[in-house]
Amino acid sequence: RILLTGASGFIGQHVLQALLADGHHVVCAARRPQNSQDPRVRFIDADFANDTEQSVWLARLTGVDAVINTVGIFRESGHQTFERLHTLAPRALFAACAAAPGVRIVIQLSALGADEQADTPYHLSKKAADDYLAALPLPACILQPSLVYGREGASARLFKTLASMPVTLRFGRAPQLVQPVHIDDVAAAIVALLRLPPGAAPRRLAVVGPEALSFTDYLGRLRSAMGMPRQRVLTL
């Protein structure tokens, strides 16, 4: 039985389907719980903007064997802040996992760049939770994906919009490399980690696609897939 946070999000929905296909039972933590016809799925009400106390999460971990945290935002809005959703609530969840006797592994979905060179509020907030989890006496794996793409993803819509424009901008001469990874590969990696013996999962794992591309080349690939001619690049 797995507690999956962010189950209603883009990544969470795909992870949920991958977990069910692999035979797991899933407790889905979401701000807007749904009714499920699948007896293996149960939704509970959870809000990372408010659930920043260990005791709140400890009560939800009865009978749970593994925890997967996929909660993340790219923009802050009201109480939905990087500090609350990326740092305070995850820390409370991870502390509860360390105190719960049944939890045998925690998988934290972080981001590539949430490391010692992090300098944005987004990456720094992710890193704060990652470092806290890594210091706990608890089997855990911190996944650091690059750009995650998929048909329903908000970032995919944004990048397709940028790719469809007649001109794109490149700031400076640096290649600005990205290594896009498909959502199905991210979900498959999570399922594979759950199959490992206890304690065998790597502490941190970069989850990236097979090829590094400059950002303008990535837009060019998307544009080609849409059957459009080469995009002009303006360097500033």
C-alpha cells in the first residue's frame, strides 16, 4: 500500500496508473479528493499549503508501506508557496515516515538543479526538503528529473506554443542544455525503485532522457514533429 501525494497532478496521475498496473494499492492524497471505482484506490483530503505538522501526516500512514511525493508548483499563488509546498509540508511528511514503523521507503520527486548550485526559489525550496530527507535514518530515493514532457502536461503546452512561433529567442551564446524525459519513463523509474530490495535504492537519481539538447534544438524537434519548417533563432 502506497501513499501518493499530488495524485491529481500531471505526474501524479501517470504514477498512479503505473502503480495500479504493477499491482499496488494506492492511497491518494489530494486537495480535491475524488471517488474511485477501483477498490485498490482510496482518496484522502490533504493540502500541502496547510499540512505542515508531523502529527497530521503520521495519522495517515497507518498500513502504508511506501510514500511517493509528487507535489510541486512552478508559480506561487496565495498560500501555495514554494516554502510551504516544497519544504515545510514535505519535511513534516518525511519526519512522519521516519516515525512510522511500516514505511520502508520514501520516493521524493525533486528537480534537476536542486543541488549545491541552486539559486532560484524553486530549486532552493526543493533542495531544502531533499537535504532533510537525505539526513533521516530512512530508506529514500530523491529523483531529480529534467524537463518532463507528455501530451497533457502544462510545460508541454507551453513549449509547443513557443515552438510554433515564427521566431524564438536565445539569450547569450551558452547552449542552455536540457535533457527532456517522457512522463512514462518517470513513472516506470518510480515503479522500478519500489521493486528493489529494502535499502537498495540510490539516495539520489537524475532522471533524464537519452540525449542532451540545447533549448532551441528542443523547440526545433517539437516544431519538426508538428510538421512545421525550421524556426528562426534571434540571439540577444
